[in-house]
Amino acid sequence: MSIVEMSKIRLYSLKTNKDEVLNSLLELGLVEQKSVASFDDTYSFFDEKKYSELEDKKNKIDKTLEILQSFLDEKDLKAQKELELLATDFENYLTEKKQVLIDDIVSKVGELLSQKAELVKDKLAVQTKINQLSAFLCVKEKFSDFRSTKYATFMLGTINPSNLRELDVFLKDYPYCVYEKANTEGSIIKVFFHNDEQYNVAKKLSELGFVRVNFEYNDNAIGVIKNFKLEMASIDSNLCVIDDEIKKFVIKIDDLKIASDCISFSMQKLMLDNDVRQTKDTFVFEGYLAKKDERAVSKFLDDKNLDIEYEFLPLDKNEIAPTITKNSKIVSKFEFVTNMYSAPHYGELDPNVFVAFFFSAFFGFIMADIGYGICLLIGGVLLALKNKKNPSASSLWSVIAVGGVFSILFGCLFSSFFGVSHETWNIIPPQVLPNPVNNVITMLVACLGAGVVQIMVAFFLKGVLLVKKKQVLQAIFSAFLWDTFFVGLVLFALEFAGVYVGLGNIGIALAVSSVAVSVIGLFAINKGFDRVSKSFGSLYSIIGLFSDILSYARLFGLMLSGAIIASIVNQLASGFLTSLSTIAIGAIILLIGHSFNLAMGALGAYIHVARLQYIEFFSRFYEGEGELFVPFGSNFSYVKLIK
């Protein structure tokens, strides 16, 4: 439970050795680069053109990868393993020969994709024509028959059927013009008229919204569509051939992944030029590392026989280094919860061990059921193992699994197994804690007491942090005295509840004196306007304290709702479990009801318990806004390097 002490390394070398030095730092994996301060006769240089070329090459590889992976079925995708390479093998992977091979794969897949795109475009055009022609399947004549002759015109077109009546009236004056409905609705008509009447008839048809069809096919719609479908089949066949050609490159997916990350590393090395300082022949690199790793780094660099000079330096007085936390395997999973709020910054206390305990305890209290806890534990462990490649998802499910353990513990104390108690099934442990349904006030007070404990811990940690910063008086007046204030309140509450007699006056005196000393002390140690704002702000914060304590009532509310829903589900199902003919219905009610209660309960517990950590707990001592330590060359998408 600590934040690792950090130091710096400054490294000098010839520019001709820069690539070798950076490859060694990649292999080492213990140093994060930092910007080197400017000094005389040095400069930084970033080759933007080369970076753009590499970025373009990486984008093409990634696009090729995306295409090839689209040809894998779900089973093959799941079967893909994380690529593990020795750092030394990774450095030397993109030889000239290998680069030519990768470029050839990207080029050939690109060409096939271009051919496929053209065929898809052609297929879309043919399909569009088929869609246009489908409306004219009712026309038996060839489209080429609808044409003008020396004396007459024969036209095919579409019209709004509601306009046909007006057309009929108009044609009474034009006996040599007739039309025929091609379909039942009359939206497609065939029009025949003498050319002497062409002007007037054509004008009227236009007014009525008639649109002439000018297909020049020497066949009717049925025959033309048949030919187009044959053309579509040919295109589909060619598309299948191209897909088969693309599939041949699927076996090269791993090579492309490694190549992508190799180029990514080359881009990182170029970006590093923004942080290093260089002269005509030399460069200076600086980086952060854990102080405990100095000996290992020194030995590694010496064994490499690099033509370099280096030195280890302490951090400057106000310098903020990246953060490395040191926690047990279980507690480290709860770093996910803390980092969702903000990672701890270098120099403050690591809150993760407290987050792990309070988060798990509160989560377990809300669920408080042996059956639910077992489901959360098993499901959390299985999903954490399944998502090993995704650290965030793995940590989330590990947190749920630990919450499941505490759910089992509280389930034993409350005697609850899927809402069934010891009285109903004596295999379940007997009840130790009061029944929450029948002892609302007692359990509500217990939740508020848990809130008091967490807030007291927050004030204690705040005091420790201030002492660490050598602000002892500030720690006493703004942190430790608030813990004594809460002790006084607890003593008063114990007498008020009739647990111990004679503690009430002592508690009130302790609470009042703690607040008074805090206000006076803050007024004395501060200057100017801070005297008023901090001293009276401390007094005013009592209102906020009680408001925050009341927030912990949500623990009981969520726990009680879950217990009541479980009980209702069991009551609904019990009526169907008495007969063999209806037992299946009862089992379905139990399965659906408890699954819903488990899912909603776990979701609510996670969200609200996280809120208590972030707002009520962290707000009193935790600063956050830290940057997690990221070793140079560790930002890869596909490859895991073995150091």
C-alpha cells in the first residue's frame, strides 16, 4: 500500500547510437521518457515528413488487418492469442526482406479490394436497373416496340391513375389517340396516337404527369431482368473468387500485427525527438524510473556495452513524477475503481487498500445473500479469466468477484440464501445480525455508523498526508480534531441509544471542544482572508458532514429493496412448487426473478458504492490527477513484449 519512490536517469550518447539506445530502453521496459529542459547549443527536431510516412504505412497495415479479420468467424477470432515476443526479436523483426513481404501483402490485398469495390459498384448498378424494370413486368411487348414511325407514335410510361379520368375526357376530341392500362392500377399505360395529334396529346400528357419510359432494350422486362440476373450471378462468382484470394492472406495476420506495432514503435521513437535535446553529433535523453530499479537499469546498460554515459538524479523539489502503485494482487484490482475517478499523483497517499476494503464491504452489505454472492464470485472469476487480454475488464470482474465473497459473508450473518432463511431451510447458517425488514431503524443507524467510520478514516488520511508535507498544525486543526469530534458524537449516541450511561456529557464536551479548537486553531495559523474563510468554513462544514453521513443510508435502502424483491419472488414461485404439474413454472419464476434481482442489485451496488468512495471519501483527502507510469515503448496494440 504505497506509491513507489521515483528518480530520474539522464543519458548521453552519440546520435549514431540513438536507435540502438532506444531499442535497449524498449527491451529494458523500466524507464518512461520525459522532456529534457533546453540548454545552450542544443535543439529538438521532429521529422514530421518521416512520421507521416510511417503513419500512412501503419494505417494501410491496420486497414488490411481489419479486412483479413473480417474473414474470420467468431470461433477463430476468439482463438486468436496475444502475440508474445522477446524484445530483442521485436526490435529486429522488420528486416528489409520482411518489410518487402509486408508491403507486398498490403499491396495485393489493396488491389483485390479495389477490384472488389468495382464489382460491388457494378452489382449495385445492375440491381438498380432490375429494380427499375421490375415495375414493368406487366408489359409483354419489347421495349424496342415503343417507338415512333412515319405516321404514328407508340409510347410506354407512368401516370397518376387519378388523372386517367381527365385523360379520357381529353381524348374524346382526339379519336386517333388511344391508351391501354398495362397494369390493374393504371399507373403504367401504353399510348398510341397519330403524329398529326402529337403536339396537343404530348402537351396534355405532360400536364397530367405522364413520364415516358425510354428503355432501349430489345426485349421485354422479363427477358431483360433475366439477363441482368445472369450478370449478377457472374459478378457474385467473381466476388467469391476475390474473397478466396483475400482469404489466402489470413495466415499472415500475425505478421501484419507485429509489423503494425513495429511501425508504431518507430513512430514513438520519432515522437521522442520532441523530448530529447541534441547537438550536431550527440543527444541527451531523460526519463523517470522507480528508485528501486536503479541498480537493475545500471547493470542492464553496462552489460549492453553501449557507447553512452548516464547518471541517476533525484527529483526536483516541486517535480511531479508519474505514479507507480505497489499493492497486493487483490488490492491492485481495485486500482481500476480509483483510476476511474483519477490516478493518485506522485507524493500523495495511495488510497487503494482502503477503497478495496470499504468498496467490498459496502457492496457485500447491499447484496447480503449467500446465493447471490456465489453467483457473483463464480461469474466474476470466470469473466476475469476470460478477459485476461483486457486489463480493465479483468479488473472490473475481479472487483465483482471480491464483492461476491463479502456478499456471502453478509449473507451468512443475515441468514439469506436467495431470500430463504435458516428458519425455512436449516442448512443455511442461523441469523446473527438483525433482520433488516423487521429492524429498519437499527440497520439504518448501522449504515450511518459505517459512513462515520469511513469519513473518520478519510480525515485521518488527510492528517497523515499533511504531516507528510510537514504541515503538522494544519493536520491537527483541519483533520485529526474532526476525528475526535466524531468520537464525541459516538459517545453521545451510545448513551442516547441506552447502550452506555454516563457518556453523553463527555461526548458533547469532546465534540464541542474539538470544533472550537479547530476553528480557533485555523484562525491562528492562517493569514489574511484565509483566517476567516478556513476557520468559519470549518464550522460551516458540519452541515455538509451530516449530509454526507446521511448519504450512507442508500446502503440500507438498496439492501432492503433487494431483500424484499427476493422474498416476493419466492412467494410468487412457492404456489407453483407444490405440484409436479406446475413445478416448472415455479422454477422459471425463480430463475427470472432472482436473475433480475441479482443483475439490478449488483449494478446498483457498484454505482452507488463507487459514488460513496468518490464523493464522501475521496473529497476529504484525495487529490488525484496523477499520471500512471508508462515505460517507453509499451504502447502496443497487438504485441506483448517479454523483457
